[in-house]
Amino acid sequence: MRAEILSVGTELLLGQIANTNAQWISQRLAEIGVDVLHHEVVGDNLDRIADSFRLAMSRSDVVIATGGLGPTQDDITRDALAKVLGVPLVRHAEIEEQLRAKFVAYGGRMPDSNLRQADVPEGARYIVPDRGTAPGLVADIAGKRVFCVPGVPAEMREMMEGTVLPELAALAGPAVLVSRILRCTGIGESRVAELLADVFEGTENPTMAFLATSGETKIRLTAKAATRDRAEALLGPLETEVLERLGDVVFSTRDESLEEAVGRLLRAAGKTLACAESLTGGNVGARITSVAGSSDYFRGSAVAYAADAKRDVLGASEETLRGPGVVSRECALEMAAGARRLFRADIGLALTGAAGPEPHGGSAPGTVWIALDGDDRRHTRKLSIPGERDRVRRWAEQAALDLLRRYLEGKPLPESDRII
Amino acid sequence: MRAEILSVGTELLLGQIANTNAQWISQRLAEIGVDVLHHEVVGDNLDRIADSFRLAMSRSDVVIATGGLGPTQDDITRDALAKVLGVPLVRHAEIEEQLRAKFVAYGGRMPDSNLRQADVPEGARYIVPDRGTAPGLVADIAGKRVFCVPGVPAEMREMMEGTVLPELAALAGPAVLVSRILRCTGIGESRVAELLADVFEGTENPTMAFLATSGETKIRLTAKAATRDRAEALLGPLETEVLERLGDVVFSTRDESLEEAVGRLLRAAGKTLACAESLTGGNVGARITSVAGSSDYFRGSAVAYAADAKRDVLGASEETLRGPGVVSRECALEMAAGARRLFRADIGLALTGAAGPEPHGGSAPGTVWIALDGDDRRHTRKLSIPGERDRVRRWAEQAALDLLRRYLEGKPLPESDRII
């Protein structure tokens, strides 16, 4: 079954709000195996809304329209639907009663303008809202079904979950869509695509898609089948193949963030972590503590931005600071050991480097040393990260968290290199 | 001039991301007086993208397509454009050279798949990217102009601001557009709108728009005139009026982030800062050091997530930890003093609280104490921040940075309160 989401509202076209309704509805439809082939946004204009309805019905089996069901003059989705159906609007006494009852319950008098919400195109059904005052509308035209739901997100979600999605799931028949998201770091999107090129070419169900975000590539595998078990069975071999080709750059097969994966591994190992940060200014600790429950394994972080803070707070030696300097293997190791000692943690993780745009400690922008000091081994890695300050910091965080992830998983630890 | 935004990407139709690109572009087009009548989203399917191009060109003067310009097999916007134009793709040696140079600069080898990015539909122009590797495309068809820009938001914005918007503004007529962005925190968007309601109603040029992001409200004033001087002259009185009404909740009149504003003020005062963080996990330091040159005034931060780290690292007293506890005025003050002493800074800024979802230190989720320890005065503030963990953390950061901003500006310091 093919669906299209038609969002009505000039505020979307002016960029005053993002179309998060379309995103939410798309997610829900994917879950029940309904394909969404188009989103469309149109302003509060009768003819253009009617045209958009016609267009959507010409290319999809189901149209879900959001917005334009309110009580004000610019709420004209129901008028546009009536126009497309070629029928008049009929005022429904039972909706009027429900509206009046709602206003009484809220302790107010209903403005006359709200009566518009009791109008339904002749022959169409309506959906009584649990939240808000806007009834939804359902109409069948030439074998296509149109749902109109409110634009207020909470009202839209209530009506979708209570009425529209169950109705569509029943119409869609027994098909289940199951997705699995693999996340990797330390590898570029184009290299991922290259490694998986022929797998990608050969697959229609399950499908495979890539999404690159800063410092990461996501691979989404999606299978469609009559049952969840059969969808899972389709996914299994593809996931195995992808994992074999990509190897241990994959840090999660369940759409975890790197900080969530690291948290899960620390918790499983019963180990605690402390950080020593410099160029990242505290971001590594901030990311680790963005996960609820992180106080079970995260002890703290010393952000030693100034060189003498590295000495005073973390115990970096005068010899190191005067010799190889603040951006060095020695300094990173002393910082990691210092954080471990200061916060009495099992593992110390340190980053020091030049975020740019200026060189720092005699090192070019993008030069980063990371060090891990565990209870059984120590490891350092040097990176040369090209790009802007925010990119250097982000990739340094990724490399540090990924070093920790590999250490906790017992995977080979990467040596010094250049990353892209 | 009528424009349409065509967003290409199956990830949008699956609801994996919201279409924030369409929102951003819509805002920018509104500012230069270009009407946006439709947004359209289509998946990574050659025929459907081509159909969407044709549809968009049939109803708009200008089409801006985002996404599908990457190096992978599912990036086929350029193929679809060539199909619509009825021309072949031609590989451009100069783009290929630029691509290779970029990969050399980043220290890598260019995967062959990236060569696709050197393909341009015959007769079309291309836009060299400053960020990323995806060139933009520009084609004229039957009096309509099509722009294709990357889907990665930072790359899209760079190309829109550098090339597409100036070109469209010139097409839209001899007008200069000047914007000024005022940013405020510690006040809700609806309160800002209320305070400025009649100013907002009365103004067509300059225009005024609000944008609420987490913990902040931006007010964008935009004037259109024949020259920059005349646009500035139009903006002046409106800006003065807005500033008078909003008072000192405005922390910047030049679109600075709160951390940039604080950095500018610290630099001007010749003072250094150290932080002590708990529930924010390092985010305050991370934000301050996201600004280039912050090593001139930022000394460091102690993220004391565990209670005994607050004692061992920051010198919080046993008496405080056993008495009022880790979420208390006393603890915040001791942490601020500890950070100031530990990092030898002029000002210590501390945050402690319960981020949630669980209570912490006997305090309900959302309870936050912030403290500032300056060389002349100390100040504390208690907040009760409703919402999820990430919201609590964000608002706590905002309140702490804004307290510091007001202190440095010599403005009245806010007392304990509830923020929403």
C-alpha cells in the first residue's frame, strides 16, 4: 500500500516550524509496512489544497492530510476536501453537541467560529477527537482513502494511534517491516559504500541505505514480510554479510550512539571511567553523561584547558610540558593516568591536541593524541584530523570513545593514523 | 517569484530525519521576498525524482532541490536532473581535480565512487562547494531555474548563502536584504511574542520573525531596501524598540551564541574562568571552548559526577555532603570556589542538580543549583526545570552561562525561580 502525507499550513512554507508531523507519521507507517512515497506541503489556499489532494490521490492509495481543521478562517482543509469530492459540507448536530460539551467542561463559552468544526463533507466519516476540538475526516474516492487529522502534534498523534493506524494496518494486510540500523565510525561513507557496493546492488528486499552524520555512517537494513519472524529471517544473512565486510568499525547493530554503546560495555564489565580532556573542552564527558544512569560507571572528567592545569590538576610532569609539550604521547598518557588517579576510576581516557584554527603547543591544527590507561594495559593513538575546529573536536571525541569501545570489546586497538 | 523546495531522500520518507532543510531554506527565501508555495519530498528513485522535478517546474519559477548529490549509489539527483533536461551527464575534469585535491588535503585516497560527483548534466552549471565534496548544480529549463544543493545541512547552508540566495535576490530585483538577529534566554517564545505583538502586527518592512530553539528565542529583523544604508536605516528604530521592550534578556544583537557573548565579555574584562560541573557532564566547558581563542580566558573545568569526586577534586566539605547534600546551595558554592582555586581562575562557575529521570541527592529531577564565585561577589540561583534529561541539562547550561553574562555586564543577577 502506498501512502502520501499532505501537510497543510502556510507556517510550514514560511519555515516557522519544521514538518515533524510528516516525520512522525512516516515512522509509524513504516512500522506497519505502508510505503510512503511522497510528502507534500501546501499553504492555506483552497485551490492549491484541492489540487494537492488530487495529485496525492493520483499517485497513492492512501492520503493522510494534517492541519487546517481548526476553528479559524484560515483552516480550510475540510472545504478543500468537499471541493475535491464535489459535495457540500453538512453540519453534524452530534459533533456540535460534543463541541459544546467540551467547552462547558473547560469552563468556557464556545465561540461561534468553532461551529465550523461540526461541518463534514457529505458522505464522509468523521473521527471524534479525544484531545482538542478538531474532528478528523475520512473519505473514500475512486478506491483511494483520504484521512484528515489535526496539525497540533499531540492531537494528530492521538488520532493516528487511536484510529488511523489501526485502520491502515488492517487494510495493509499481513505485512511487517523490520529495520536494523548498524552504526560505524572511523570509516568514511564512501568507503562503506565501496565495501558494500555489490551487496547494495543485489538487494531489493531487504533494502539497504546509508546515512552519514558527523563522524559516523549509519547503514539501515529493512526487510518486509508477512510476519516479524520472516522479516527477521530475511535480515539475518544480510546483516551477517555486512558485518563480515565492515569488520569491527561497526560499533552497534541496534542503533545505539557511541556513548550508549560505551556505557553498555562499561556496565557489563563493571568498570568505571574518568576522562581528561583538553581540546574537546568537556564534550566527551558531556556525551557519556547524556545517557541516563551513567553515574553508575562515569566518575568525572578534568578539563585541563590551560597547560599549568594539566600539571596542577592532572599531574602532567614538568619534564613532559617542557619537553614533548602538551600535544604529545607523553602528555596524553600522563593525563589519562592522572584522571584515573584523581577520580579513582578503573579506566582513564585522555585527549590533548590542537583544535585550531591556530597551532597549539607546537602542533599543527588537527593534531590530536588520545590515550587510554586501563588496569591491564595502556594505549595511545595519534590523529591528524583535517578541517574546521568543530570537525576536529568531533572526530577526536569519536576516536577516543571508539578506542574505549574497542578496548572494552577486546578488539584490536587502532594505531596512530590519519582519519578522514 | 514563486519557489518550490524539493527534498530528495528515502530517509525523510521513512521518518528517520525531519525536513529541517526545507524549513531553513523557506525562512531564507521569505527574507528575500521569494514566495514558497510547495515543499515536496521524494525518495531515492530516478523516475519519481524526475517526475517531481517536472511537477515543481510546472507550478513554480524556481526549484531548489536538496539531497542526492553524494558519492553513493543511492545519490541520483544529478541523474534525474539530466533525465528531465534530456541530456547526458558529462564528467568535468576540473571538478575531478578539485575532488582529488580535497582527498589529498585530507590525507586519503579518493574512492572511485566519488567520481560521480564530477558529473554534470550537459549544459548545466555547477557550484564548487566550500564544505564537503558535493558540487551544486544549476540548470535553466523553459524559463524556470533549478538549483540542486547537498542534503548535509552545513553544506546546504554554505552553498545557499554563498551562491543560491544572492543569485535569487538579484533575480528578485534590485534590493538589498539586511538581517539582524537578537538572541535572548530566560524567557519563553510566547512571552517574547506577547511583548512584541503590536510591533509585529505593524511591520511589513522590516519584517520580524521568531525562532525558538532549546533554551533560547531568536528574533530576526529583516529590512529590504535599494541600498544597504537604507536597509540599516529601516532596521535601527525597530531594533531600538525591540530592545527597550525586552530589556536585558537579550544577550546578543549580533547573532552570537551565549558562549560567544560570554567569551567576548571575559576577554574585554581580562578575566579568566573555571567551571565545576555535575549534571551537565562537561557541556558548559565544551560550549565555552567551542569558540576559537577561548584558551585566552578559559582555564578548565572539573566534571565531578560522583559525590566523592566533588569532595576529592573540588573540596566540597563532608559537612555539606552529609547535610544539605550534593544538590544544594552550599555544594554549588563550594564547587564554584573549588574550581576557582583548582584552576587559579578569577571566576568559578558551578552547576549541580538532578538531570533525571531519577531523583538525585534527595532532589526531584529538574532541581538545579548554580553558583558564581567572582573576585568581588558570589551569587547562587535555584531552578526547577521541567522536562526530559536533555532539556534539564540544556536549560541549566543556559542559566549558568546567562548568570555569568549578566555578572560580566554588570546587570542585575536573577534570583532563584522556576523557568519553563
